[in-house]
Amino acid sequence: MPNCKTTVPFAGTEEQERQLREVIAAHKGEQGPLMPILHEAQEIYGYLPEEVQKIIAEELNIPLSEIYGVTTFYTRFTLNPKGENQVSVCLGTACYVKGSASVLAEVEKVLGCEVGAMTDDGKFSVDATRCVGACGLAPIMLVNDDVYGHMTPDRVAGILAKYM
Amino acid sequence: MADNNMVKVTVDGVEVSVPADYKIIDAAREAGIKIPTLCYLKGVNEFGSCRMCLVEATGARGLVAACVYPVSDGMVVTTDSPAIRKSRRNSLELILSNHRQECTTCERNDNCELRQLCADLGVDHVRYQIENLEPQLEESAPHLIRDNSKCILCRRCVAVCRKTQQVGVLTPADRGFATHIEHAFGRDMAEVNCVNCGQCIAACPTGALSLKSQTNQVREAIQDEDKIVIAITAPSVRVGLGDRFGEPLGANTEGKMVTALKRLGFDYVFDVDWAADVTIMEEGTELIDRIANGGTMPMFTSCCPGWIKYCEYYHHDLLPNLSTCRSPQQMHGGLIKTYWAERNHIDPSKIVVVSIMPCTAKKFEIEREEQRLDNGCMPTDFSLTTRELADMIVESGMVFGMLKDTPFDPIMGESTGAAVIFGASGGVMEAALRTAAVILAGPEADVPLIFEETRGLEGIKEATYQVGETTLRIAVASGLNNAERLIQAIKSGEAHYDFVEIMTCPGGCINGGGQPQHSAWEKSIKSIPAARIKGTYNIDDKMPLRRSLENPEVKMMYDEYLDRPNSHNAHQILHCTYVERELYKI
């Protein structure tokens, strides 16, 4: 799915930028420094907005477009901030054949928020994940670290209400 | 005698001895075999993605991509078998399934590599086709149109932008079926640090990247009886235009080109070579002045709008080093709308200057606000590429080979050999040296005419010349990756020069993004830039006048109008300022 550009205004702090520059400095001399820097940058900011990628591009002297290409290629990277609660629905094979797509559609409907994005109030973000290794419970929905197995669309609203 | 660096390879029964670092595709070429390719662009993009070049090779499992698979001694390669033909046709059909086929009306309908491959490989129908594939147009830039619905994801544009030009504004984004070519964060091309060189268009095998043509607007201006429409043609156009009409590579088509422009209805046809001679007078004087008065050194040439924009994005600290001279195109337009207009008592606002250029960045340059003249006019109104002129000639039904020769119009048509070589990498430098040598050593001195070290396709060239009392250390770079290497050497203190020429396109303007296109195969078997460069120096050899300061029409212009190079008036019309551009604007 397209890793859309975020509409959330950037709110990075000076402390975060200091940490980012430290990380870049630590990896700069290495061969292939981009991937570890991106991973750590995402740890610092929670996501990889244009402002962060720009700093990395300038420091590493790599075109911004190339970094954007990498961050949109790997699903591990996100260009959108995460909500206070991260809702994930497994789209692995077992969950998928058990109907997880309709669960995911229901999550999007209830929250009014597309996959990869965050709700306007910052309370929730929605992701589709690959297999989480609990196929016996398929289809599976996760909210943060809480696992909900044998999901059906009609249970979605009730579960999400607990986190609102 | 065995040579450790050579290996014997048999390709389709033909044995060839080739360097050990060759790929199969190189050995096949030497064996006289053309392996079909789409993503391959020799020396620029070699990564085996399109699967058109699959072959069988001993020691390899299954079919391998000939563009990346290395040769080994005794290797036997088969490039043509039922399995290979089937695989290639299947791959081609799959590529076509996601390609919006509007071939009859596509800009590349006469030279699309994808369409040619379908013909070559006998693909006469497509079993799979995505329904309702819509155009995905990105038209924000002044020089090109991108349509991802025709993109086959070969990444040739990405590679040339990143590797050859050191800019890298194009990238594949997302993955799998969603993969597409775009700019960082989906920005418009006009918003990113593109230098408008057009080498991505030249690299594109399909119509996914195409020129933004202005031939219709120019035709309208020609039809308008209130307008005086003047064509001015760049040095490189005359050695490129003939490609489209089957003339030998690098052939000088100057006389036919002028005839064609007259028949298209241009009121006057002037030669930008004349303005190139003016440029040398201005730039040469500026250089001598900087040396004498301790100006910012080294001085960099400023004829190339791609290089100027690159410098404005990447090297703000070098902006004072750029010559303040406008490019020959802009000098010429400026002098037409001042000197020529006043001399002929014509209202400059009625004049439409149309430049014919090998270059796509000129389309950006003519819009630069800092180029506006004191009388409110922009120097140049339209900038057409060589390809657009060829399109107009074809549309108007002229049989190019049968056109007679016509000379340029006075009083901006006379030129010297120094001007015509402006199109080749090193040519501006040599032209400047020819005139500077006379000025520095005095008119009586025996000064050289040819500066051999400035010539050729090397990415970086350097030399030291003694002219009169002055020692001139010069360097020449073409291709922005080479320019960047040179700049780094200068900034680190490793290299010291007085005068540096930079051209954005590899080999110079003769290889500009607006010149007639050639397929990846043609580019792999012959050097198109080398042929055009040869054509350029051949013209120079035959010119009666070969130093810019000898041009009688240039002398006349200074006598009648500007007084002398770098005079106050000259500064108003022929010089300009530059701006700092933010590399990544959020």
C-alpha cells in the first residue's frame, strides 16, 4: 500500500534532533550507514517525516529522493506518526483466509482512518501486519501489545471503545 | 600467447577473445550479436531487471541476464533458442500489460525502444492488459512531461540522474506492483532540485519522459502578422539535426537548417555563434580583469544553465566564482531586443526571439526573472530543442536532404571557428584562450590557435598555458559527476586553477538532452558525442576567422552600441546575477 505523505505537522524537539545527529555521526564512516540510521531515527521520532529524512540526506550527502525510495520500499519504515494506540490487523495467509480483510475494513470504518495513517486526534493509528505467529487464533487483531483472536467485524467497535 | 586478462568465449558458435571483466552482453556485441535489452544502458544502468537479455551460458543454472553475468574462459553462450525466445516474449508481454499503449499518438512513436522490441521479437498480441490505464501526467517543469502510465520501471532515468549527473531527483518509490518513479515525498518536478538537463529524457526507452514541446506556440507567433519572429540557432544544433533525417552522424547541416527555418516562416535567422563570439569578448575580458585586479578566482564559465542551477543548489560559496556573463542565448536575445531593435526602429515588444537549442535547460533559463532587460522584455521568448525543430521540418513536409543552403542573416550571422566549438566540452575554454592569448600577449605576438588539451571526451581535462606574462591554469569538466569531483578537488586545496569550464551534459552541448535521440543499442556500438564533436572541429578547421575578437559583426556591434566589453551598457544587457536555491525545500 502506498506510504502516503503525512498531514500531521512536524513537532520534533531539539533534543530529538541532537540524538539524531549523534546517531548519524556514529554511523557515518561505515559502509551502508543508511539502514541503521533510519532504524534509529524511527526509534527517536516514531516515524520518518521529510524533516528527518532531509537531515539524514544532508549529513550523508545522499539525495533525499534515494532515502525516500528506501523508506517507502521497506514496510518496517513509516512516514506517518503512530497514534497513542496502535491497531494492527494481521493479513498473513491464515488470517487472510479466515477473513481478516473485513476486520481491517471495519477498523478503518470505525476509526475513520486509513491503513498507514493516524486519527486526527492522535489516539489511534492503523496498520496491516504480516504473520504474527499465532495462526491458531486467526484472524488476529492487535491493539498495542493486547492480542485479540478469532476476530469478527462486529467485535471491532466494542474492543476499540476500551481504548478511547 | 595467452593473455591473463583475456578469455575465450563462444557466443552462438562465434568464438571471440574478450577482456576478462566483460559481461556476456559485451562479448556478444563483439561476436556481432545484438541481445535485446530495455533496462540496460551501457556504463550507466546495468542491473538485469527487465529480463529481456536472458541467455543460456555453460556453468550457469537456468537463464541468466547477459547484461550483468560475467564471462569466463571457455564459456559457451546461446542467445537464441526456443526457451529463450519464449521467455523474452513472455517478459515483454508482462511489461506491456502495465504500459499504456497509445503508440500512434505517443511522442516516441518513431523511436520507442519498447515498440521496436515488440517488432523485433515478434510480439504481435498482448494476452494481459490492465483495464482503464489512465495517463499519470506530471507537467510542472518547463522542459519535460512525465507519464508514469508509460513507464516500464527500467530505472535508466534514475541512474543517469544519480550517477552521471550527481543530482538524483528521481527514485523508485513504494514496492511491488505499486512501484513507480517519482520525486521525494511525491513533490512536483518544478519543486525539486532538478537542473533541467533532460538527460533522463534521452535515457528513457519509452514515452514516459518526453519533451514539453512549444512548437505550436511558435507556429502561432509566426502566423501573427504584428510579430517579427527571429530564430537564433546554437552551435550544436547544426551537427545534431541531421540525425533525424538520415544524414551521417555529426554532419554539418547549417545551410539546410537556415533554409528550413526561413521556409517555416521565421522573419530572420541569426546564428548564436555570433553571440558566442560576444560571450568570449565579455568573458575573456572579465577573466583578464579578475586576474589583474585580484577578483574571485578561479572563474567558472556560465554558459550552461544546468550547471548554473546546480551551483545555485549545491555550491552557494562558488556563486561569486561564476562569470557574470549571461549565456550566448540570452546575450543574443538581449542584443536583438536592444541594439538590433533600435538600429531598425522596431518596438522590441513586437519581437519574438525563438532559440533553437540542443538543450532542455534553456527552457528554464528563458523564464529566469533576473534576466529581464531594462526595457521590460525577456531576452528569449521560446526555446525549442533540436528535436522540436526537426518535428516542425517533418510536419511541414520538407525533404531535408533536398534543401539548398542559405546563409544566416546579417548583422548577427557572422561567426568564427571559436564560436562553433562552444558546443563541445572544452570548446568555450579553447575559444576563450584563443582570444585571451592575443589580448595578453599583444597583437604582434605569435600565439597558439589550438589548445589540444581542452579537447576530447575525458570527463575532466586540465592544462597550464603560458600566455604572454600570464600563466593560466585551466580545467574543463563535463557531466555533473565529473564537475563535482573537480569542485571537491578545488575546495580541498588539492587542485588550483584560474579558469574552469563546466558543462552539464557529458561531452558538452552536442550531447544535450534536446538533441535527436538514439537507442541504448546505438549508444553501445558508437559514440554519438564523439561524432558530433568531430563534426564541430571540422567546421572550425574550415572557418576563415577562428578567434572571436576577429568577428567583424561583433566589432561593429561594440563600435555602434556597447562601446567595449564589460562596459556599463554591456553589463546591463549581457551580464546577470545568481540566486541561492535551497536544496531540499520543505
